[in-house]
Amino acid sequence: MPEYEHKRVEKKWRLHWKEQGTYRVTEDSSKPKYYVLDMFPYPSGAGLHVGHPLGYVASDIYARYKRLTGYNVLHPMGFDAFGLPAEQYALSRGIHPAKSTKDNMERYRTQMENLGFSFDWDRQISTCDPKYYRWTQWIFSKLFHHYYDLKEDQAKPITDLTVAFETSGNEQVEAFCDYEESFSAADWQGYSEKEKANILMRYRLAYRDIGYVNWCEELGTVLANDQVKDGLSERGGHPVVRKAMTQWYLRITAYADRLLGGLDDIDWSDSLKTIQRNWIGRSEGATVFFEISDHTDTLEIYTTRPDTIFGATFMVLAPEHALVKQITTDEQRVEVTKYRNYVKTRSEIERMADVQNITGAFTGAYAYNPFTKKNIPIWISEYVLLDYGTGAIMAVPSDDVRDEKFAEKFGLEIIPVVDKSKYPGATLSDKLGIIINSDFLNGMEVPEAIIAATEKIEELGIGHKKVNYKIRDSNFSRQRYWGEPFPIVFDEQDIASTVDVKDLPVELPHANDFEPTADGKSPLAKLTSWVNREDGMLRETDTMPAVAGSSWYFLRYMDPHNTEEFASRDKIDYWQDVDLYIGGVEHAVAHLMYVRLWQKFLFDLELVPTQEPFRKLVNQGMIQGVIEQVLLQKEHVDGNLRFISADMVEDDHHKYAHLPIPIDFVEGYGSEESFLTSEGIAKFIDWSSGYEDAEFVTPQGRYCKGKTEGTVRFVTVSEVGKMSKSKFNAINPDEVTAQYGTDCFRLYEMFLGPLQNSKPWDTNGIDGVYKFIKKLWHLFYDEEGILIVSDTAATPQELKLLHGTIKKIAGDIERLSLNTCVSHFMILVNELRSLG
């Protein structure tokens, strides 16, 4: 073999590893353990693209390194197989998601095996496997049957709570809940079963309630905030509105302090910790109750700046606030209703991010400021969120940027209350300065004034000191088919209870109709024979979100075939937790927050030995690709939908959508020839049926050849961004490895740059890596393919080069500086060749 034949060599070793079970791992107390984990993939139909293996290659290098240095390494892989993307993929192809997901998993595994990863495939799991989600349902049942005891600062059985209620009521109970009324033991005994169940639901860690959600009518499901962009669903670009629905929630707010404190004990990047800290958003302040003129209700607000209360010149409520309908005057009702309908089309992320677009409506009502003794107007605005604090704020335009912009736009009074002249460069948000125009607070520094104002609020009996959190309880319901069924049933009084453990899993029944019902219920609601149990109980028809199965999967890898427990305690005690976790930063406040919550809950139940699931977490950057899009604009004209190009926009009444074009049908990215080919036009027109006279325009405005001017114009736009199947710019690693080999592909991905950085995919440099492998090969074989290794002792110079490189590479691998490792190899090979 005169040249390195990668196909023959790789095929040989893949077969050897499989036959020998090289990477199969068992617990071994004679060795220290090390657990290396990747965020497991959702197996889409498009398979892996070259961006996916970036983290897998890095983790595989580290796992091999740890094995070679004496550790017993757990390095597993599985599939995050439930969720909306899998269901939408199956729907678009007219096949059942169970079949498409199974096929896709097999394809992913084949691709991963071709890439030579040292995964222990005997431990493979899939979140859509009933043997797996049986235990997801079991953990959810545990959450349902526990509450959070503030005295012991941990989860406790709900039965402990009912015993307390039966003996002494709830006045002595210190529990995290949203139930504020007091009752005695006699009261409890007198309540009906339905009343008792409703009260307990306000304490449970998994509970059912009515809340505002992101509802997508076209997809027929609730979407998380990170699945909504510009008022449209990230998947498909469909309109999303805020809608009140009965949903299941996890009371993550009970764990807010522990989630915050735990960040100090783990080796995560500062940026990722900051994202989680900001998401949790702990703050200290005061709750204040303001009287509303001509109403018996009071308006509760939470503020971190009670010292500025003399500068509160108006109130702002979230448009969804329960008091809005009650306090809005007849004169303002039309305007308020119109504004509330507008806000329904806006996601929370948009509402918070859009700092320039100030909007609002006056309710016509007034609140009484007990400090200034003035009635101040009550407005509603999208910049106030219902679920943060109390859903209402006292607006101090002299000391808050958004309040200031709001006051300026609507001509509201601005009273300066903090003099920051002593602190050059201080912003409105900085808690610095001397209090002015504030009666008894005048002359105090801000920190002193905060204490004094809070004490006065408590003295007047209009409020109290309070710690608040920005984080909100996690919505855990989806109105879709392809997900874990809830292990919940309801009796004739709509009282919820869990399915007996012996009856788990509640298997997802087969269905061919995946569309939600007309009233927004899950497709499962149509399966009446499944919903209506023989004992008269009704099943819950919502399914769990995709994050359910990924909230504990790393524990199942420790004992994947156990049929009696989610994992045996002896194996959990051996593997403990994940030593190195590699995955994307985009999961910072979804998956990573859920998994930390579930781990702490299981720790409270003494089922796991550690409170944090991942000791060290590294976010790999993205492999980027060119995104070619059509910029499309649509509007309604005389009741008909027509499309016009973006350059014809003249007002605010048009909606935008970015429609991806498969890159196979695009020529010359960013150039004057950047438009669809004739083949692409045909395919695109078929997709946009009914618009055969569409006119395609290049970014430079040139018309696409062969098309006549029509009512539809499309403009192509090129940019570098995330490589994604949804962007139609994915590049299959199979094609690269077929040409260059797996070793070359893996080396090149590491050589592109630091692991944590994003970098564009460019095969221009891969030839250099391929030549390096050939050079390495020829250190061992001559031009005729004859082995030239001898027993001659290495020279001191050769040993110095070898061991110097080993030292450099060992240090760089420990730091995950893998791009420099490739450089060290290249330098070593060149120097050894120069020595002959």
C-alpha cells in the first residue's frame, strides 16, 4: 500500500472495534471514573451536517485521552427523539413520526459510527422509547406528589402537607406556594374534595393552572419563548399570539435560590453563568399596595427602588393584568381593547427587546400615591410583563429609561428624585446618588433611602420588604401528538391524580391524525377510546415538551437497561455526575435550567448523590454556512393576498417572512448571478402554487432570466450564519469523509479554530490537512508501501521532539485547545522528516 488508503483502513478498524467491544464500559472500582457527555441530538431526516460533529469530535478526543491516562471513561450517545420538529418532519412527508424517527436514528448512528466515535453504543437511549419515558413519567409523578418546604429548604411529600392541614391548618406551614389565604384545621376538614384538591394544586411542584402562553394556531401548539421570533414561530414562520390556556407547570421558582447558588460550585463559562443568573434575576425590594380611585381593589406592585416613590407619576400594568377590564373607563374601552389585541401578537422576547418602539394605552383610571398624596394615571403597555413581579409597576420616569421614554411620548409628568451629579458617568439604572424632592428622604444616599422608604411603607401598612425573582414557573404542556403522555387522570370532579406506578409507562397510542382539535386541544383528545378509561377516569391529553426527556437522560446512561429503577443507586454512586459536558450555548435557559432543577429535586429525594448534574460545561462554537434567503412581503388587497418585494414597503401594515431556498438551487452566493437556477425556479414555483408569474430579483435588482413581470417579486439575500437543516445550507459529512477520510475530517474540524469559537465551513484548507496525513504515513512506509520502521534506538534529538510534543499536546487537550494540538502534530512530523 504505497499510499494511505483511508477507506480500507477505516473499514478494518471500525469492524475490529465492533467485534471486540472496544468501547464497552462497565463499573470498575479499581480505576477513577470520568464521564464525558455530549448534548444528544434530535435525529432529523436530513441527518448530520458538518457542524454537528464539532463537539462530538472534541469530546471523543478528550474521552480517548482520559482512557489512555488510566480512567474508566463513560462516553455514551442517544437521541432526543420527541418533540415538534420530529412531528412536523413526519407530517411534511406523510409518514408516522414513530417510523421517521426510527429511520432517522438509524441514519444518525451509521453516520456517527463512520466518524469513528468511541461511544458505548450498548448504552444507547431514545427519549421516545416507552422503556425510557416510563421513568420520565415516574419523575413527573414524583414532582406532582411533592411540595417545597421552606423550613427544610427541600422538596417534601405532599402527604406531609395534608397531615399538617388536618392537624393545624396552614398558618404554621412554611411552604413555597401561590396560595395566600389562611385556614384552620376545622376549615380544612369542612372543605370538599374538590376544594382540597384545588388548594393542594397551589403547593405541588408539578401543578395545573391557567396561564398566558405563546399559541401558534397553524402548528396547533404552545411554543416556548425561544421558539418565537418577530411574532412568528421559528419553525414555519406562522403567527403566534398570547392566549390564556390551562397548562401543566413545574414550580422552578421554588428552587430559584439554589439554582443561583449552585452556579458558584460548577466549572461553567462566566458568560453562561451570567445568562442563567440574569434569567433567574434575584432582586431585593418592596411590595407596595396602591389604592385605585373609585374602586375597592388595590394595585400591588413590586419595586427594587422604593426610595424613588416620590417620583412615581403614573402606573403601568401588563395588558393582560386581571384589573385592566375592571378599571378601564367606558371612554377608553375601545382604545384599550384595540391595544390589547395588538399585544397578543407580540412575544415576551419582542416586548422586552424592542426598547425604541414605545406603545401604550390609558385606562382612564387613577391610583393614589400615598407619599405624594396625588392621583396618578394608570396605563397599560407591552413593556410590562404579567408574569414578572405583580404584572404592574410604579413608573418613575426620572430614574428609569423605559419609563422616561414612555413619559416623554405620552406627555406625562417627570419629577427628578435622584441627584447623580456626584457620580459622573452614572446611568439611570445605577443605584447611586442623593435623594431630592422626596420629603423625609431628602439628602440620603440611595442605599440608605431604600431602607428608610421600605421601613416607612411597612409602618404605613401599605406593603413590606420582599425578595423577588425574574424567573417564572416552567410551562410543561404541549398540544401535540409526538411527546410523552402525562401520567395523569381526572375524575368526574376534574380532580387530577397520577397513574399507578405499576401501570407505567402510559404509552403514546397510535394515531394517524396529528392535527389539534378545533378548540386547541391535543390530537390525543380525538382518541376517545384511549382518553376514556374503563374506570371512568379521563386521561390528560396534552403531552410533555421535548425538554422532558433531556432533563435526566445523563442518569439513564449510567444504567440504561434497568427495568426496576430509573438507575440503580450503586451505579449512580459510581458515576456520580458528568465530569465534562459539551454542547451549544443556545440551551442555556431551557435544557440546562430544567436539568439542574430535576437533579436538585432528585437529590432532595436522596436518589442522586450530587446537586449539580455537570461539573464542567463547554459550549462549542458553530460551524457556519451561507444562508440564501428570499425576502418576501405580503399584504391583503381587496380581500386577496398578494406578495410584493421588500423594497416596496411604505408603512407599518405589512408582514415579513424569510423563506429559505435550498442551496442546491442557488448559484453564485452574493454575486450578480445570485438567483435561482431554472431547476430551482420550477421547484420554488411548485412550492408557491398559484404564483406562476412570480418575478425573481437578485440582490442587485436584476430580473431572473426568462421570467415576465408579475404581481410577485422575490429578492434573494445572502449572509453567513448558522449551518442548519432549516436554513437549507447543511453539508453532509459523509461526502467529505468519502473523499478525504474520517481522520482528515476530524483533524480539519479541530484545526479550523478554537473549539468555543464559531467559524465558517470552508474546504479550501482541508487539502493541507490531507497532505499532513500523507506525510505522517510516509514516516512509516516508503514509496513502494514497504514498512520502514526499525529497532534502531531513537536519537536524543528525536526523543526530545517526541516527548516535547507529548507534553504540549497533553496540556492543550486538558485545556481543550485542540486546534493547537493539530499544529503541534504538523510541526513534529515536519521536524522528524527533516531528521530523516
